[in-house]
Amino acid sequence: MLVQPLAGMLLILNVATGPAIQPDNPASHLSTQQKSAAMQPLVRSATDCITHAVGADPRFGKAAAPTGLGDLIVDAVPSCLIQVRAMIDAFDHYFGEGSGETFFMGPYLDALPTAVSKAVTPAP
């Protein structure tokens, strides 16, 4: 439900923008803990942007609305492409080429609905 539209959008985004970080950076000398710590602000920034966009969507919180949280997240991602792209590129930089997309399409999207629902409380 949530993965297919985002996968298509991510493919188009990758072709259009290309990598933003040069692969010659010596990030391979950092420990996994240091790499994860460096990633936290970027993950938080992307999540905060998506959470804000979902919370600002007029469809959010309407009891009779047919649109689910997953659809609201999919609709919110285009307005957060800068943050999402920065997160993916940094993940590639720290953990290897292609790992950012794998992280985004896997663990990140798996945890995103829970993070968004906890952060945004629908208006009564």
C-alpha cells in the first residue's frame, strides 16, 4: 500500500537528482555507532517534515475520511523530498552505495506510520 507509490517516486527522484554526496569521503573509518549518530538528525528531519505535512493535511483526523494514514504519508513525501534525499544520500555515504534506498524502503517506511501517528494527534 505505502511502498509501491514511494518506490516509484524514489526511482524518479534518483534518476533526476543523482547522488548529492561524493563517494570518496573517508566515512568508512567511522564506527557503526558514529555513523548511526551522524544519521539521527537527518532521519529526524525527514520524519519531522513528513509528520508536519501529515498533520497539516485537512484530511487528517476526519473520522469519516476514506484516506488512511499511509495515503497521507505518501502524499506528504513530495513536499519533503529535500530532507528525504539528504537522508538517503547520507546513508549511502556512511553505509555504502544503495544502502540509503534499502533503508528508506525497508526499516524507515516500516517505522514511519507509527512515528507519525504518535507525533500527530488529530483534532477532535
